[in-house]
Amino acid sequence: MHYLDSVVNLYKKILRDTELDHLRFHDPQHTFATMALQNGVDVKTASSMLGHYNVGFTLAIYAHATRQMQEDAAQKMGSFVTQAM
């Protein structure tokens, strides 16, 4: 049996045991990437923790902008514009 097959089978067993069998194999990686960036982990570190060699890949595929991230960005830009005036 190939190593990846073993990992996938273990993952499926864990999901069945926890009644979370609707999660795809990469869903936790998407969540990790998004939550790490939202909480201030720099993208290079998050990317390396996910085992990616390319930060662009991590950002394009795994990281998603959350409502909180958008609100934080709007607040920061609002403060910047207010100070600039």
C-alpha cells in the first residue's frame, strides 16, 4: 500500500469516528491557511507549515478572505484615509 493511501484511509476513519465524514481531505488545510493568516501568521510561514514550496500556490488555492479580514482591512484603510486628510 502506498503511504498516501494509508494517510487517506486513516483520515477517513477519523472522520467516520468523529461523524465528520463530509469533510474532504484538503478542507482542514484550507481552514488552517485562512485562520493562520487571519490571526497574523505570515504567509511564508503558513505556506511552509502546509508543505508548500510556493507561497502563491498557498494564497491562490488554500487561503480565503473572511468577512473579519475584510472588515479589518476596511477599518485600517479608513484610519489611514482619516489620518491622511
